[in-house]
Amino acid sequence: MEINFLLQEKTLLLTKYIKLIRKKDFDKIIIKKDDFKSANLQFAEISKQNLIIRVIFRGRKDFKNDYFFYVSDILLKTREIVLTGILDDPLWIYNQGYIDNFKLLTEKKEKIKWYELNDKQKYYYLRGCALLNGVRETIDNMNHVIVIDLSKARKDLDVYYEIGKAFFNSYGYFGTEFHSFRDCLISIDESMRKREKMPVLKIKGFKNFEKSFSGNILFSDFYEEFIRSGFEIQNI
């Protein structure tokens, strides 16, 4: 991930991460000096100016978004810079969760330990995968048998993560709730039916899945939707 601070397309600061704190009447951006990649910053130059904050994450599909920040004050600390001002974002498009997720992906190079993440991190990881990959029309796994490992699944997001992991090579997204899960199934339907034979889904850890989700509507939806889409399912 790269975050550029630009003034009229001139790069003033390139950093790996920022933290935006939203207040009632103003916003703060905290930039740790350890996260600097390069700096060409004249503080008098940016005071009372509108900066472009350009967030770029390069994955299978590059993510790029621009945000606009009016700088009213600058505070220099030993280990960080604090910009105070107003983020011009009336639709609240900027989301710190996505920035945190891209930082996680950058640091871990996608080799995350899923079951060590908290619920918020899990959610933004999957939503970040959606931003990077979108809803796919084909799956990467061309095997006749596809194993979905639900032996450790305890929550809905665990199930959606494991489906995405089984179907795709990287940044696998297959929903975060029932409706987006069904949208993903519908999206791959045409390409799956062009195969000579639909793959068999083997559900590893079925006993855990049944125990953890038997009272959850996801348990029945999981089977009903996959079977409706033409998959054969075997519990192992």
C-alpha cells in the first residue's frame, strides 16, 4: 500500500499508512515517521491548502482512491506528524477499516492467520478482497473435487473466508453475509455450467460445522444454495 499526499499533483509525502480520526468539528490525520517512504514537504506550503490523499494498493486488481483534505494546522512531534483540518467526504467514502486492512495485507503479504484476527479485521479483510477482486465470474480452482475446510469455523465470516480460499488463488471473496454470498454464486453460475462436470464440494470438518452452525440459518442456506447451483456436496 502507498499513500501519497499531493498538492496539485506534486507529491509532497509518500507513506505506508495513516490514521484518520474524525471529530465533530474537525479531522486529524496521524502519520508515523517510521511509515514515511519519502518526503518533500514544506509545511508552509501545505498550510491552508487542499491536499489530495491518494491511496493505492496493488493486488490482482489495483485499488486507487483520492480523498481531499483541507489542512488548517500542522503539529510536529518526535515520532509523528499530525495534520488537523477537514476531510471533504460528505458521503463518508473514506473508511479507516479498509486502510487498516490494506496495511495488514501489505505486512503479511496475504499470509494472514485468519483465526487470530478479530471480527472487525475479518470483515474488512473480506471487504478489502471485494474491492481488489470484485465479484468474480469464474473460480480459479479447476479440480474435480474442491475441499472447503470448516473444521475451525465458528462464525459466519469464517465460512465465507473458507469458501473464497477454496475457490480462488488469492484475495478470495465470496460474500460477508447471505445476500452477497448468493450474489457470488449467481455470478459464477454461467461459467460453472460450461464445465464438463460440476466439481464435488467436500466439506472438511462437517461435525464442527454442524455443531457450531446447526442453530444458524447459514447452515441450511449453505447446502441449499450450493445444491441449487448444481454442486454435489459430500461431508467428510
